[in-house]
Amino acid sequence: MKRGKRYVDGAKKVDRTVQYESADAIKLVKENATAKFDETIELHIRTGCDGRHAEQQIRGAVVLPHGTGKTVRVLVFAKGTKVDEAQAAGADFVGGEELIPKIQNEGWLDFDVVVATPDMMGVVGRLGRVLGPKGLMPNPKAGTVTMDVTKAVNDIKAGKIEYRLDKTNIIHVPIGKASFTEEQLADNFQTLMDAIIKARPSALKGQYLKSVTMTSTMGPGVKLNTAKYV
């Protein structure tokens, strides 16, 4: 795979044999984020879990203290007084049954997170085939199936992110933007890692975190020292 000059130059600064401390990794990743847009800083956490077993699944959400730097569009499925509540909380779109054909037939997906009240999950369930593969299906563990619509919307707008295992048992999550200060990224990183450590499945035997890599959208990955998290 041919890499661009910017990536190659950045890769020269990263010692592949070294596992960096988080502060050094953040500094290096920020230095290498030289694209013309504000790159996202991401973590890729390879776990020792086997997601095929329900008791080893990891899924949850955490509010990053400094947010993600991204404007998140929230869709809320609600009815009755909860419609007004969602609108007052700042949801971008609120609706019910009438949104099903718009999403199913017209392919409308102009939102990043879906929240639903429990009494709407029968309706939302019909969108499983569309929302499921895109990771947009509301889930109680992520706090997106709830009667407390105000808190759900506020948390998401404040920088709440969801983390979950993918098919290869890796967790991919953003921790901010290249324009963030090192301190802001460090705070977000620590908050996320604390949540991931807490989410360790009790059924897991052996090593939990196999590797943690930090990278920017266009930059090379930097491996982190995971000793303190084992």
C-alpha cells in the first residue's frame, strides 16, 4: 500500500519498537497530524476478549470531559410529553412512526446518534436492518434507551461516546481533535481508559488489553505502554 509523503515523514518520528507513555504518545500524534483539516485523534484497543461469547462482550458509553470536537446530530424517537422534552433538550430531530419510511425507503440518515424511549422500541426495532449495521441502534447499555431524554441528549451533546468490540475484538474510539491541547487529550484519554478497564468482563481469563494504539486520521499509529492497565 503506497503511503503519502506526509504519512512517511510522520512514521519516521515513531519508533515501532517502543511502547510510549500516554503523554509522549499524545505529543507525537499531535505533531504528526499535519493534514489540512482538523484530524480526529483515535484509540484502537485490541482486547483478549472473544466477542462471540455474550459474557465477554464489551459495550458502554462514557462522557469525555472535553467532548470529541465534533458536532453530533441526535435523533430521538418519542411520543407524548417526551417529544417536547427532547426538543427542549436540543435534539436535532424528534419523531415517531412517521420517520420509519423516511429512513427505510428514502435512506435518510442525517444523524449520528439515535435515542429512544422504551415505549418506542417496538417502532425502532423495525429499523434494525438499517440502523444495526451502522451501529446506530439504541441500546440501554449505552444509555440511548431511556425515559430521561433530557439527560441522554445533554450527555451526547457534551461529548458522550459509545465503545464496543468490533468483529475482531478491537475497540475503536475518538478521544478528540488534533486542535485540542495535550492536557485536554490526556483528560479524555484517561477518562476513556478508566471506563474500558472498569468494563473488563469478569468471565475473561488471561490478558485483557493486548495493545493500545493512538493515531490521527491521516497519521501513523503510536503504540502505548499498557503495563499500568494490566
